Amino acid sequence: MFIFVFFVAFVPFVVAQNEATDAQLEASSAGRVVRVGPAAGAGGPVAAIPLELYVARVLAGEGEPNAADAARQALAVAIRTFALANAGRHAREGFDLCDGTHCQVPRAATAVTRRAALATAGRILTYEGSPAELFYSASCGGYSERAADVWPGVDYPYLPAAPDDVHEADPPWTLVLTREQVEQALGRAGFDGRLRDVRVEARTASGRAARVRVSGLVPGVMTGDAFRAAIGTTTLRSTAFSVEIEGRSVRFTGRGYGHGVGMCVIGAGRRAARGERMEAILGQYYPGLVLSALDRVEARGGPAAPARGGLVRVPSASGVAAGEVEQLTLRAHADLSVVLGVSIAPITVRIHESIEGFRAATGRPWWVSEVAEGTSIDLAPMALLAQRDGLDLTLRTAVADLLLSQPLRGRPAWIRVGAARFFGLGPARAGTAAAAPRCPSDAELALAISAAAQREAEARAEACFARAYARTGDWRTIR
Ligand SMILES: [Zn+2]
Ligand SMILES: [Zn+2]
């Protein structure tokens, strides 16, 4: 009874004094919501969360629990900026951002995360007047990473490789795996063969592994980031490692946790603890960005609301009309559905305005021209398509890719890639069929380390398919 009375009498007072409520956060969101969906993709529940409540929740998921206010406020600004800059990221699945590490991870908001969201409500970082495309990670380990060294083509002056002088006392981490464990992990990522040696072949300006040589496997070289993803991003904490083979063991020694691009959450906490303010922390990790009020950014016309509804989305500056893209798609589908005996309708086509938008929506680098999944096609920006096979042929390849995706599920990737190019670009063009190249491994197609390597692997997949198809005459039986 006493406890009950105490509760009723005391808690409202505490709330009024210290704690921002969900209602306050909703009011300060001014009608802006973030539609959050499941990391697994389409089909799960989607929640429309007021922007500032979303910031408070992600701060609980991504922040350091005991950080000082200035660090928490700086991260709140980064989280809000990320949410606005990436609002169209999962548009084809029907929401803005997912609840996994691909986007930002929300948890139940706490008193301190609500307070930091409210204290910074409506404030974002802008680059050339728009919400900045930015990143943050747990710990840079002493030197941040340049964005373009993790995501080719994503290059901004405010995401450089730069020292962070608050990590001097951090001990390095070590990870010991068996050679078989490394080989199995790479096998799951599509690499063929027996692992003989692992070596860091090149490093980025920050000292992270840029290229890793995996002798004995095909392909024999991969980016440091793809290597870390294959091993597991929580197992191999960063690409800032060195590696030694000792008998049957593979020993990694490294620094930091995460990709290391942009704000360092641990470093921000240390800076706040030694008295730096939010503005100084943001200036350290995002040099050159401007702290702006969201309503002023919107009043100037940005950020652009993602278009919704139509089956074809084309950027206005691309020099091609949505109607034209729709006609090309319908014609490609009409031809290819007869040839392949498969049809899909309706198909959604999106030509991306920027390399970054294409990468964010598909997870593939700029040297991939099209990604076809479910009923959706994502195309690289027009300027890139023009340098490669052109819009019409790329679209035909993408439609073939889409039609083949279900019937060829679970087969080696070269069959689907090769068949999509063979039927999309036209069999008459495939003069390479006489050659007998080695068919590319899944990893050669999915994890190519350069545009040239991607083109070479795709051409080989096409020649390989053409050869098998000439033999069997039935693409469905090729294995
Ligand atoms: Zn996501
Ligand atoms: Zn750091």
C-alpha cells in the first residue's frame, strides 16, 4: 500500500522534471513518421513511429548505455540524419527503414534516450543543403575509415580516414579460428576449393584490410569487407586486423569494432566524458557538415518525398520518361515470357538517380547494372547504363533475370546470370559460345572486387550457359 501511494505521488513528479514522454516526442516530430519494417524483408508488420520517438528508440539500440549527454545528443543527430537520408531505402518492401543492422536497430526507449532525442529534436546534419548520407560505427579503434574504401563509389569529403586520439589505451582483440572454420565460412559465401593460406594483400589509408588473398579458393582474392562479412561481422569485429597461420589455426589480431566510417560511438563517449560538447563531437566525426533545423531544410524543398504508387520510377534528370521505360519493360516481358514460358506481373522498375541510392536499395556496388528480385527491378543510374549495354538491353536482361529467378532458385549463380544475359541480350550476340571457360563460382559473381572482375565473371557465366544450353536445349535442366 505504501509503495502504491509512493508510486502515484512520486512518479508523475519525476516524469515532469526529468523525463520526456512519448507524447512530447510525438508532438516534437511535427507529423513526421518513420515506417519501420522487419529486417528479414517484406511480409512482416510495419510500424509508423513518430520521428523523435524513433530516434529515442534507436539511441537505446545503438548507443553506449552510460555515455554522457553530449555523446548521446551527437548520436541522436546522426541517427535522425540517417533516417531522413535513407527514407526511401526499403520503398519496394513498403516501408522506410528496417529494424536490423542493415539500417538502424531500435530498442525500448529509456529516460535518457528520450531526453537526448528531445534536446536535439528536429536537428540534422546537412551536406549541400540536404540531409547528409552518413554512417556511424561502434569503435574505429584509433583511425576512422574512408567511406569509399568500404562502399566503392560512396565518396564524401566529410567521411575521411582520420585519426581518433581517444583509443590509445584500447588493447587489441584476437580471434583464433581453425583453417576449416574459415574455409567453411567462405564456402557459404560461394567460394570453391581448399584453403591453403590467408594473407592481407593490400591495406586502405586507415590501415584496414582492403584486399585479402585466400590461396586455394576461387576466386582467390576478395575485399576485406567481404571477407569480414563471410566470417561474420560479430565474430571478426573489424577489418583493421592482421592475420597469421599457425599450424591448423588462423589467428587474427585487430582493433575497433564495426566498419569504422563516420562517428565512432565509443570515441564520442570518451570525448563527452572529457568535456567536449555535442557540436565539437559532430565536427570531429563529420568534418564540414552543417547542423541544420529540419523544418528549414524542408522549406527549401528537400528532402524529396519518395514517389509512391507507380510501377516505374525514373529520376527527372535522367533524360528518359517513365512511360518509355514502361513500354520497354512490357515489350521485353512479352518477348521473354514466350521464349522462357514464365510470366510475372506487374513488374516494378526503378532507375536510381545516384550510385549511392542504388547501393542502399540493393546492397550491390556501382558496377552491377541491374538487380531483379521478386517482382522488382532496380537499375543503376542512366549514365552508367549508357556506358554498358544501354537501357533497353539492360532492361531486357533484368526482365529475363526476374523471370528466371524462381525456376532457377538454389542453382549455381552462373546459370541464372548467364541465362539472363543470354536471353536478355539475345543469343545471336553470344559469339563466345565456342570458347570453353571455367564457370564462375557464386562468389566471383556476388563479390567481384572491381568493375572489370564483375564484367569478366558475367561474360564467363554467359559463355558457360550458352555452351550448356547448346548441349541440352532446355535451360531448366542445366545444373
Ligand atoms: Zn535496412
Ligand atoms: Zn574512434
